[in-house]
Amino acid sequence: MSVETDLKKDGIQVIETLPTLKINSIARNISQKICDTFPDYGFNQNELFIRLSRLNMYKAKMPEGMAEANYFYKNTSIYFNDHIADEDLEEFAIHECIHYIQEIK
């Protein structure tokens, strides 16, 4: 199955791609928080930032009852419910970025 088919099956409809500056801001803040919170895990903040900044991130229409953000492993992308305010995206991105880190670790 294609990624588009899987997204459609889950009821996720992409509205827009997050701007690069927003993705970089999210990646920078999350990489800092993860390194500060888990100093004994051997994370390299710069490397983590680079990896997180390469994730595709989208605003999407999502069915009611679905999580506010979802990490989709098939295309290493994060989809945020379109009603989430831009200033709140990072709060929901942390959990999804951890899914990504679990996958690469």
C-alpha cells in the first residue's frame, strides 16, 4: 500500500507542509530538551537536531478521536491536527519525535 492510501484509510488529509523555519525551531527545542533530560543516554544534540529537522511535518485534517499528532513510520513524517495552534505544535511533537528516535536507536 502507498503512503497516501494508508493516510486516507486512517482518515488523515494533508492540508499543508510546515515551513522549514517552524520545523527547525521544533527540532532545535526538542533536541535540547531530550539531551538535557537524558544526559546519560549519549545523545549528540547537534546530530539529533539534524535528524529531527529532516522529518517531514504537516498540518492535516484528522478524524475526531485520533491523537492530536501522529508519527507515520512509513514516510518518517509527523502529522498535526489542523486545529492545533502553531505555538502548541512543539508540545505534541515531543512524543512523536521520541517514536522516531526509538525507531533509529
